[in-house]
Amino acid sequence: MMQTLHEDQLLPAEPGLRAIARELYQHARDLPLISPHGHVDPAILADDRPFPDPARLIVVPDHYVTRMLASQGIAPHELGVPTVDGSPTQTDGRTIWRLLAANWHLFRGTPSRLWTERVLADVFGVTVPLRVDTADLVYDLLSERLDDPAFRPRALFERFNLEVLATTESPLSDLTAHAKLEADGWGGPGGRVITTFRPDDVVDFEWPGWAGRIEQLGVTSFPQFLERLRERRQAFIAAGATSSDHGHPTAATLALSGAHAAALFNKALTGKADSRDAERFRAHMLVEFARMSVDDGLVMQLHPGAVRNHNTALFARHGRDVGGDIPSPTEYVRSLRPLLDAFGTDQRFRIVLYTLDETVFTRELAPLAGGYPAVFLGAPWWFLDSPEGLRRFRETVTETAGFANTAGFVDDTRAFCSIPVRHDVARRVDAGFLARLVAEHRLPLDEAAETIADLAYHLPKRVYARTVATRTVAASASEGAR
């Protein structure tokens, strides 16, 4: 038995709405993909080597998949997830794949199943349903594709119709992969693969190894620290960066005096800073980074609200980013006021806000985006990146923020092969939402068609451009490009 994507997947079930959604979807379906923020390893494209076996492509690095299996008692080391101490993990890809197939029922109704099945079918042309009795067949079909040069990273990049892909690196990165991409005509300003400045590991006192990373930066004082970060931002801009990203525990911002911030920095260097000191320093640094953005034009992104490494046993054995994080309630209105007081109406500044807390969509985020020209709303992220989460986002923010105060769809993924699938899901969901507005006579069909193209392509392209000119000029240039 074969399974293929139903042409109406995720479109409204009601026939009248479905017909309108089909028409709107056609206006977005074939637009190029803008991926302005994500965590794909740039070495994948710089080296352009064949992907590893199916398990190491689809299972091992995907914390959505390993997290679900771990919740049912399947230890990550059984799935090949590396350990911190180098202790043994499963290395046989076929064994890992069979384990996934035996537990595929756990993913019913989840976005992980949707993405994985779409990747198998759309990217690799494998339409055999994944089951215990088909596990080896699916594995072998995938392996054949992975041996084919047409399925190497750069070839897939072209097939995905990716216009630009942004990766994310620490200020300590030497950006070697991006240098190779630029040498090959793929990177640098105006290139197809660019970087993003992510300074969390040198800003957060509570991140293990902070003092050592400060030593790597080669600074011993707070003024040197700020200057070195400015220098690194310029290096990132030279590698094509148009944005910075900040994944703080909260959205708190503080405008401390230079002396106060320096005292916190020095206290951390001596190992005496506590959690309150760490939070105050992170909050102050967001204001410092906003100031830097005004100077150098990098769009600022804020991804707060994740309690990192909540599963301490998982963290101890396997490290970061393997599914041990949990969302937390996040407050924005009071937290962001110091930063917005300073820069919220500055035409040279742009900040894109994300959340893991849906309760703030209507109450806080939409009004902030509707009240400050510098503020845009990022797409539903991480635990909210699902068809239902995308629908709820549109339903709750549009009435206050409209469409133009959002940043369009941002896939924010580590899984390179899932990028086109995630964008297509968002385009289908938006087609359904806009179809309802058309059917209720709240939006003419031609305007809905323009809107879905904006959400899929024009908005992210405009919002994530460096703010080297005022918003008005940037918007005019965007309009002229259509």
C-alpha cells in the first residue's frame, strides 16, 4: 500500500471554505522559501557530503522524535543519541529505524508524524507507510535515495526553492563553514546561506563554562566585552548576517548604569554571581544589544520562556538540546518596557518577539506589536509549531496586530529536510484562515490572495532585512520588488 499527500491536507473540511482555500493556496504554493532563522548546521551545505543513514538523518538529531519515545520509556541511547561521557549508544541505523517503526503509533495526531511522513513522501519519494513490517523496506528505499547525488544537500537546497537560509552561531564561532560557502558563491552578504549572531553562551552566567568562554573572547573587563561583541557582530555581518537571536529564560530588560553592569560582570568572573545577578545581567545585555542593533542594523530576535534542561538526568547523560526543555509562562509588557522606552519607536530598530506561552498572544504580544513600530510578532515556535498552533496564532493576534505586524512564517528548525514541509504546512493553514475571512465577507478574495503571498514570502523578506534604512524606505523597496 502506498500513501501520498492528499491535495486538501490541512485545508478546511467544509466544502465551500475548502474551495476558497484551494484557490488561495495556489497563490503561495510555489513562492520561494525564506528561512531567516534556524539551526541547520552550515557545514552540511559547505561540505555537501551525502547525508548519513536514514536513522541519523531523521531520528537521532530530532528531539521531537526522541522526546516522544523517551516519554514511553525508550532511552535516548537506544536511539543513538550521543552521551556526554562517551558511553555506548546504539550505532546500527537499521536497529534504530526498526525501533521507531515499532513505536510509530505513539505519533498519531502529532506534527512530528505529519512532518516525517511528508519528508518521506515529498522529499524522498518514499510513499510506503511506516510500520513494523515495512520498516526495512522504507529504510532501504531511503538509503537508495541518500546514495543518489540528487539528494545531496546543495541539490536539495535548489529543489526546495530556498532563496535564503539563515543558520545560527555563537560569537566564538570562527564561521569557517560560512567562509567556504562564500568562497563557493553560496554565502556572504546577498548569499543564499547566511549566519545569525547568537550570544547567549557568553551572556548567561548560569550557562556552564561561561568564564572559560569569556577567556576565549580575550576580554577581562566589561567595556572590553562590549567592544569585542561589537567586533564579532561585524564579522557576522560580513558573513551575511541580517539578525541576532537571544534565547533568554525571560523577556526581562534593564537599563543599568555602566558601572553596575561592570560590577555584575566582574562578580561573575570571580564566581560569586547568583541567579538574580545573572538575570539582571541578561536583562541589561538585551538593552545593550538593542543599542548595537541601532548602530549596525541587525534585526533583533527574542526567544524567551524555555526552562532549559528541566530533565536533569537527561542533561547529565546527553547534554543540551535533546528534548529536556519545558515551556514556562512569560511576561512581556513590563519586562520589555525599558528596552521599548529606549528604542521602540526608533526607525533604525526592529525586534521580532517569539513565545512559548500562548496566553500572551492576545493580552500582551499583539498589543505590543500594534503599539510600537519596532515590534513584530514571530511565528509560533517549537512546542507551538503545529497546524493547531499556527491557526490559534492567526485567530488570536490578527484582530489587534493585523498581518503586517507579524514576521510571516519562520521555520526555526534543525532538520534541513523538513524545511519545505514546514513552510507548506504554514501556507495551507493560512489559506484556511484567510478562506474563512473571505467566506464571511470580511476580506475580498483579491486582498486575501495578496495577504497569503505576504505571509509566505514578502513579510519575512522585508522584516528580516538589515535595518540600514528607515522602515518606510524598506517597505517601499519591498513593494517595488513585487
